Amino acid sequence: MYTTEFEASELGNPLSELISDDVYQLLASQGLINEKSLRNYLIRQKFKQMRRREMGAAKAISQLRSEYPYLQFDTLRKIVYNIK
């Protein structure tokens, strides 16, 4: 989980499949990465991986809930299904 810019940059580029490490570092150093959007993107990626392994949606969301205990089940459901 990335809670601060510092933690995200320390752990590398979580968006490496989309942008280069240099671009990510530049954006992070300028405070141009929205942490909430980054968290939601990573949650959606984890959910997709779990579903590809044929895990049920409810079980996948429950597992994500253990990784993000501050988020409610319905909040995670809205994130993974990109419900506005």
C-alpha cells in the first residue's frame, strides 16, 4: 500500500508498465501523482490478477479488504468495478 509520496518512491515505480522510472520519479518529486488514484489503480490490478486465478469476486474483495482494512467492502467494490 502506498500511503505517501515518499513510500511510493522508495518502493520503486508502481506504474512501470505505463511510464518509465524516470518519468515516475519526476512526477512524484513534483507532487503530481494523485495517491488515491494510484492506490485505486493498484487495487484494480490486484483484483484482476485474483480473478484471473479464478478466485470469486467476493473472496477477492475480502482479501483486498485485509490488505486495506481502512476501506469498507462496498468502497472496494466501487473501486474494482470503477463505479462512480
